[in-house]
Amino acid sequence: MPVPHGMSARASRHIQPPIHPPKVESFDLEAMTNTDPKGIVRAVREYRIEPFGLYIAREVVNHPTIRALESWLLPELGLRITDWFYPPGHPWHDQLYIDVVRIEVDARCWRTEDHYLDLVVCSGRSVEVLDTDELLQAVLAGLLDAPVAQAALATTYRTLDGLARHGYRVDRWLETLGASPTWTRH
């Protein structure tokens, strides 16, 4: 990559690529589809509505390692929790991925707006927060306003605290909040 005029090669390594707008996804319960942030419509194998959220199960087509996914959209918590189905031996094989999101609930179609922050949970061991840099870039670029970013951070801190208090076990923490998600593998 060429270095901009007047900038050292070292300084150019710290230039961030342009940040993307918040990713929006829709879940059409009647059509049994999931439209991803790029507008690609994918067939959903199962939707299930529970008092605490929406369950989604679908195959992942044309991906080199991911075969399927199960997600729970939890509107009251502002979270999407996903179990990705990787082949055995994949480094993330036994982890849950949590997106911090805003969820719009409608009888026919649910929608999420991703607020950049993600948490990767190794059940019983640890949690890692990802993409704080993207959240800050989005605020600086005017793609996310400060109150929404502050709410995303509060959701992340609340989630970290809950997970730590319950031994980094997502289901144990959620049960204390009245949510009892079920998973195929867990």
C-alpha cells in the first residue's frame, strides 16, 4: 500500500480503514428468511419465539469453515448470542459469540442493528471483548451517536459482570435474568 505524501511508513501502519455503518440484519418469521447486512437472503431452518427472545437456526452456505449457526436475540438485554458450528478442532469450536445490538421486535420481522462490540465466551474459562476500536471509530465518524455508544458500553460492562459472577457460563447468567435459551450442542 502506498504511503500518503508527507507520512512515514511507520505512521501509515496506524491508519485505520474506513469504518462501516452499523450492520443491520432482518429475521422474517413468515418467509423463514434471514437477510444479512449485505442484503443476502438466507433460508432459516427454525424460528422459535420465547418470552425472553427469538431463536434462529440456519445453515451457513459457501463458507470455508462455518457449517451452521444458532442464535438467540434477547431484546431486553440488547444481545445476540450465537453458537457457530465449526468442524472439530477449529479454535472457536466451543465458544459462544455475543453481539451487542439494538433489537426491534415485530410480529412478522425482527431487526437488529449491530453496535460493533462483541464478546467471545469460552464457557467456564474466560470472556474477551472485541472491536472497541470500531465502536470508537464509528462515533468519531458520526455513524453512531454518543448516547448509543454509551448504551453499548453499558451493555458490555453489564454482560461482563454477569458472566464473571457466574463462572463465565452464559446459560447460568441468563437463568438469573429469566432467560433460558436452549442449544443443540449445549
